[in-house]
Amino acid sequence: MEIFTDIYLGDSKEKLKLLSDNSVDLIVTSPPYADQRKSTYGGIHPDKYVEWFSPISEQLLRVLKPTGTFILNIKEKVVNGERSTYVIELILAMRKQGWLWTEEFIWHKKNSYPGKWPNRFRDSWERLLQFNKNKKFNMYQEEVMVPMGDWAKNRLKNLSETDKKRDISKVGSGFGKNISNWLNRDKAYPTNVLHLATECNNKNHSAAFPEELPEWFIRLFTKQNDTVLDPFMGSGTTLIVANRMNRNSIGIDIVPEYCEMVRKKLQPVELYLFEPKLKYENNENTEFGRSSAIR
Ligand SMILES: C[S@@+](CC[C@H](N)C(=O)[O-])C[C@H]1O[C@@H](n2cnc3c(N)ncnc32)[C@H](O)[C@@H]1O
């Protein structure tokens, strides 16, 4: 089986039009945040953000498969002492466009800079918004299970009668739990909070993802040979991780230096095109070849 990695140099708004309808299984991306990092790759005014992003999210809706998922990493900054509301406005606009806002994961940045502000504490989390086209989408929950750890030992030691029955949520959410189900298990499903350190050193990009971030979502929402898209790829973390995990990937960036940097990082992969084909070992014993192209 051949795994491809395609890089497009240019504006996502235009380059996304080159991709086929319903062709992508997972989109993981972190677009430029409103008005931030002006010195490196331009910023969009918070008041113009929805207008700027809407044609892009319209294309993303077109290229995502009905079973696919879109993970959008974003965070509103403080303007004149108030949190700006552009992310909330963006969620509402995307719902009108046809997206379902399925979930919000939190990226807890374990190593955020210490600091002191007169009216707030240091910001140590970002939003990871999950959007889908349908209520039914591919999700492989077993792939991200975590060790039960000490919680199990303490919480499950003395179970009450309620704990032994299914405990229907008191807030009417429709969710319930039967804690005794988790006795004698060594793994549990994770929460919607990801505790990950930021990783900008050695990446030559000021806002790179930690590799575990795309990796976690790729495991949760895709299988081998599926296709992952990052329309604001920066240093290419999403593509590099996807490739390592035997997923096809597509990346777009408007800065030529970033495209060149990702191409170089993928160069050992390109060699497979010209050398006698090296085959990758993987859990499913499928053989994978590699190809990559810059467009
Ligand atoms: C926050 S960074 C992404 C970092 C990336 N997640 C990583 O791990 O390196 C956003 C990227 O979007 C790119 N960008 C900004 N506007 C763009 C546009 N209109 N089309 C494509 N890329 C754009 C920037 O050059 C920048 O590299």
C-alpha cells in the first residue's frame, strides 16, 4: 500500500479548492489566531476573523468525508482587559454553515510561562474544538485508553450501593455511570482534557504543536491508510506524525520557507520513491510504500 504526503504552497482558501469532495478523514489544524504573531505570518483582526475563516471552513466542510472529524485548535486573546468573542462567533457561524459542534477538548499546556497580571492568572489552556458533518462519525475510542492508575485503587475501594447500580445523571444529560463496571480493569477511557507540554524548541516555528497532540487525534479518529489534512501546517507536525502512523497526509502553508522546511523533513521519505521500495512494519502486517510531493 502506498502512503502519500502532499504539500501545497499558498493560501488555504484557494488551495483547498484543488482537493476532492469527501476525500479527507481528519482535519487537525491551528490557524493564525486573531491579531497574534503579526511579525511572523500576519494576523487577522478579531472583528474580521469569522469573515476570513468562513470561506476556508466552507471548503473544509466540502473535503471532509461524512464520517470525518475536524479538530480546530484556537484561543481568544485578551483585548482591552476582556476576552475577545471571535471564537464564540466563529462556532455560531460554522454551525450555520452546516457543521455540528460535537465537542470541546481542552489542551492543558503543562509548561506555560509563569507570570503576574493584575486581573487574571497565567493562561495555560487552549481550545480544541471538534466539528463533524454528521452525528455518526468514525471514532476508535479503544486506541486512546489510559491506565486506571491510583484513581481505581482509591475510588473503587469502598463502593456505595449507588456506585454498584447504573447512576443516571442528576443534571439530565442522559449520561450515566456504573462504577463497579470498572473493577478489575486496568484501562479506562480518557477525559476530554489533554495534558501536553508545548514544544517550540528545535521546530523552527513559533507555534508548533507538540507531536502528541495530532497523534492523539489521529489515533482516535483514523485508521491506517486514512487521510489527514492540516490546512495551516506550519512546521508540518501533523503531516510528519501522520506519515509515521501510516496515514496519508495533505498540508498547506502560505510561507514558502515552511513548505521547504517540511519538504526537507520528509526528504528521507521521498528517497523511498527512488530507492528499491522499503517496506514499513506495522501492527496489521500490511506493507506500506511512501511517496510525497510539493505542489
Ligand atoms: C499556528 S501556525 C501552525 C503551526 C503548526 N500546527 C505546527 O505544528 O507547526 C499557523 C500557520 O498558518 C500559516 N498560514 C497563515 N495564513 C495562511 C493561509 N491563508 N493559508 C495557508 N497557511 C496560512 C502560517 O504561515 C503558519 O505557519
